[in-house]
Amino acid sequence: MYWNYRIVKSTSEHFGQKYVTYSIHEAHYNEAGEVYAITEQPVCLSHTEYESDEIDALRSLQWTLNTILKDIEKRPILEEPIKFAKCDHPPSERSEKPCNAQPVEEKE
């Protein structure tokens, strides 16, 4: 099981005007390399302990941004609605799955 950052394209409509949003999410993959879940919310760019100094926060932010740029350069944009693959990992191996990942929707 692995994950990476992906751009997710979504559309919405407000007061008759259509909008397109691009956001960064963690995408989680099954053994076949198919996306079986993404985080419900876009990623947070920096998350450090409350007592951390600003240098730690900036290093965390820099690492996250560099990783995002590397990941999105290699992979196509996911467009909603996303057809999720089946998760083929037993529950005991899903501990790394984020708590806010979307539920798995099986392919038709």
C-alpha cells in the first residue's frame, strides 16, 4: 500500500456560474496501483508540534511543497467524480490510511 499527492479537479455551480477548482489530495493505491481512496479535504501544507520553532515549521512546509511538486509532475489530474478501485488490503494493513479518507467505491 502506498500513497502520493495528486491534483483533483472538481466543478461546482454558484448562482448560475460554473467554477473549476484544483486542489491537492493524498491518493491511496491498492496492489494493482489503482486509486482506492483520497483524503476528503485538501492537504495541509505544514503541520508541526505547537512548541516547534519557526525553522521546523518552514522545513516541514518546504518538504511538503517539494514532495507535492515531484508527485504531481509525474501523474495526471484526477477528475471528480472519481471511480475508486477496490481496496485489496486487509484491515490490519490499513493503519496508514488517513482517518479522513473517502470510503471505497467499487468499480462497476
